[in-house]
Amino acid sequence: MTKGKVFISYRRDDAAGFSHTIYDRVVEHLPKNHVFMDVLGIAPGADFVKKLESTVDQCEVLLALIGKRWAGEDRAGKARIHDPQDWVRVEVATAIRRGVKVIPVLLDGANMPAVESLPEDLRPLVRMNAVDVRTSRLNADVWDLTGSIITALGGKWPPDEPGGKLYAVLSSMYAFFAGAVALFVMIASMFMQEIGTPTVLGTLVFVLNAVLLLRLPVHYWVRTLTRKRALTIAAIIHLVGFAVMSAGASDVDGVMIFVFGIVPAASLYLASFAMQRLVRS
């Protein structure tokens, strides 16, 4: 785990929801006291500019969350970003001035502000490579953003997860099981006039479950699954697939239910529990 610190700069009436989502994901990979989102506890009469500058100065990365109302608007209809005491301006300008790495994050289709619309101390912001975070791809975009942060802090991405060997063995065994079932059904179809729909559907569920366990890059949701979550979901899906397949068979006995239904599902679920213990340790 990297020791660097991150500051999340945002305007509350522009990006509050996104900021909390990003914060929750980042603190899965960094200690909470290394991620600053709100500077609280500034005593009455204290110089908040100095407090902000001090906090930003402790960080190696600043995320500038830019939504469609990032520039802000005061009661007179003027952009608050031009106010020298505007919180957002102080945070970003301080980071730029002190050489902190700034990552502009464009939210839900927001554009980078035009250089002429920014005060002089914020104009370098438009030259910095921005990343997009969209509601329609929130998990994947925040995952990629987290990777950019960890990499910028000198860490490894994606991180090594505990229980890698255990997961590799289980996912490989399940993939072999699903492949064997699919092969058996294909061979049986050559000698039988008709293969029941439940058998075909159940086999398809097993194969898709193997794809999930292997975390193949077929969909961003699968790609961002943790090992623990993948194992838990796979245990449930296996039971569903076995139930579907059993519905079309008249000769399913207790031994088959135990060996091919309960044992694989229980193994996956117990492995997910073990994975959770490894993560906590």
C-alpha cells in the first residue's frame, strides 16, 4: 500500500455525489487518513486559506472534480472561481503552484473550462490530461481513476489481492468442470434425439459462471469484481444452474445433488469467506 496522500477538490453544489463515490473507492486502497475530501474543524477566525494550503501541501495528488457547475455562480451571477477566497480556487491553485500532481476529473460529460474563463493562477489546469467519470460507466470509470491515482503515487495497479493461489486453483477447477459438462452435453446430443432445454440452459449457466470466476474482460462489471465478491456470486449462480439442469432430469438422486450441487457451491462460498479473512488480516 502506497504512503502518498490524495486531496479531492470539489464544489458541493456541483459534485457532492461523485465525490463520495470516488472517496469510498479510493479508501479501499489507501488509508482513510491519507485521503482528504473536506477540510473540517477550521476554527472561527482562523485563516482558512492557510489551512487549505497546508493540507494540500501534504498531498502528492489532487483530484479536481469538474462538473457542469464547477465555476460556481454567486448571487450577482458571476463565477465564484474568480474570487481569490473561493475554496475550490484556493485548493487547485495551491496544488498547481506547489507542484502537486493535479488530475482533472470531468463528470458526466462536463468539458474542461476554456482558458480565457479561468483566473491566471488556474490556467495551467487546461493543459493537464483529464479523465472522464460518467454515471453510465461509474464503476469502471472510478476503477480506472483509482488506478491512475495509485500509479501517480508510485503504487502498483491493479494491486495484488490476498489469496491469489487459492482463487486461481478454484477458478481453474470450476472452468474445467464447466467445460466437462459442456463437452458431455455435446457428446450426448450426438446419440440422443433431443437434449432437454433445462440441460442446455443449465450448461450455459455453468459456462457463464466460469467466465465470471475467471474474471475475463467481457464486461467492465466483471473486470472490476473483487475475488471475494466473484466467489460469492459464483456460489449462488452455480446453485441456480444446477437447479435448472436438475429440473429437466428424472434420475437426479441425493448423491448427485450433494456432489454436483452442494459441494461446488459450498466450496465457492467458503472460499469467499476465507478471502474476506485474508483481506482483513
